[in-house]
Amino acid sequence: EERARLAASAGPGRTADGHPVRLLLNVGSAADLRPGAEGVGLFRTEFLFLGRRQPPSRQEQVTAYAEVFGRAGGPVIVRTLDAGTDKPLPFLGLPEEPNPALGVRGLRVDRVRPGVLDDQLAAIAEAARATGADVRVMAPMVTTVAEAAGFAARARAAGLARAGVMVEVPAAALRAAALLREVDFLSVGTNDLAQYAFAADRQHPGLADLLDPRQPALLELVGMCARAGREAGKQVGVCGEAAGDPAVAPLLVGLGVTSLSMAPSCVPLVREALAGLTLAECEERAAAALG
Ligand code: PEP
Ligand code: MG
């Protein structure tokens, strides 16, 4: 038993019967990196842009990205800037909006400030070349297939061959199969997906029951994405807080997701939870949660 515990404490994520589930890190900078995972599933890049009157220079971005790429110990998925009227950044100079969560945020900022995304993609590509790391990019708050196709084309033009999108809006989950005809992977952001599926502010302390990732409607949306991934032969991960919850991670695996990306401190408990259950048991739990 002790040996099983030790085996479960390191190495790639697996269920008790050996089904692989990649365990990845959510980081905001190189300081967040920890050993023991298989790469980075969500590199949030907002920190570089916070509180600035001018956007960071190309070189400043290249340096910060290369620091993470060079030390990640595996593939890195970089999320392009997720800001907007809900997370205002002075240099964007966006007007206030009456309903910022439903306004110009995430990829939508590109509609009004197009240079920011292209500069960032160029800096990511340069840092990828400099380090030789396996780097993929993904866009936040994608809603339509046209947005996904446009993002993938811009990433390719910058020299980034592998592009994906986050699924944070129910409309995107409903179109998962069509999205996967345009991009290489999906990453489900359950924090925002719950907010938008349940029309419940993710920060609202009185609405925690609606935002619980075990809500069947949320699990249905995750399952739709995972099924589309299986049919397309493409990766579908989860990178919201749900992925780092040892009680929820087996449900996500049972729904068919191929990777879980989480805060570094969550990795050991999630690894242990998966090592204690077979894939069939994960599937049974998922079916029970949906029922
Ligand atoms: C999410 O929405 O689930 C997510 C991972 O992105 P963030 O928490 O940065 O909005
Ligand atoms: Mg989000």
C-alpha cells in the first residue's frame, strides 16, 4: 500500500487502471512554477500588463515568457491577455460599461485594440523560438467559431502552429465540435463557464451553490466538449478551479477530459484521488452526478 502511495505521489497522472490524465499547472509567472507536473496548462499573462499606462515592450514580454517556457519542464499553454472592462487596464483606455462581465473582455478587446494581441503573439513566438519549448496559445472568452478561426489564423501568422481556445461561454460549449475543426485543442474554464451558464456572478458569495462545479448543467457542458474532443481526436482539458478539486477531478475525467490544469498546491491531492479510482469508476461517478 505504501508503495502504491509513493507511485501515486510523482510521475504522470493516471487512474488506478493506468488511464493517463495529464496534470498541468496554472501559473501567473515563473515564480509560480513547481516540479511534479507535466507542463503548464494555463499561463495567465495579465500580471505583465497590470497597472501600466503603456503596454509592456516586445522585449519585456519575450523575457517574461521565456523565463516560464525555459523552466516549465513540459509543454506550455499561454493564454493571451484576458482583460477588459471587468479587469480594467489603464493602457487599454476602454470606456466604462454598464455590464462589464458581458462587455468587451478577453478576446473581444481585439475588436477595439487590435495591436495588443498581435504584439503579444509575436512576443510569445519569439520566446518559443529562443527557448525551443513546446508552446501553444489559447484565447480567453471565445464565443463563436468565427472568433476561433480568426484567432488560430493570427497565431499561425505569428509563427505559432498550435492554437486553441478556452470554453468559458455556453455558446462555445454548444459549438465544441465546430470549434475543433478550427483549432487544435479546447480548455474549459469552469470559473467563467459556471458564471455564464448560471447567470451568477462568480464573485458573489451568496450564489456559491449555483457556482458549484458539480452542478449537472455545468457537467453537461464539460461533457459536450470532451465528447467533441474524442470524436475529433483532439485534447480537451479543464483549467478552472474545478480541475484542482480532488472531489471534482474524477468526475471531469469520467466525462472524458484529457488533462487537468490547476494551482501547483492542488497537484498532489488530485494525483492521489485519480490513482485511487479506475476510469470506469470515474465514469460511474460522472454518470451519477449527471443523473
Ligand atoms: C476560468 O474562467 O475558469 C479560468 C480558468 O480563467 P480565469 O479564472 O482566469 O478567468
Ligand atoms: Mg476565465
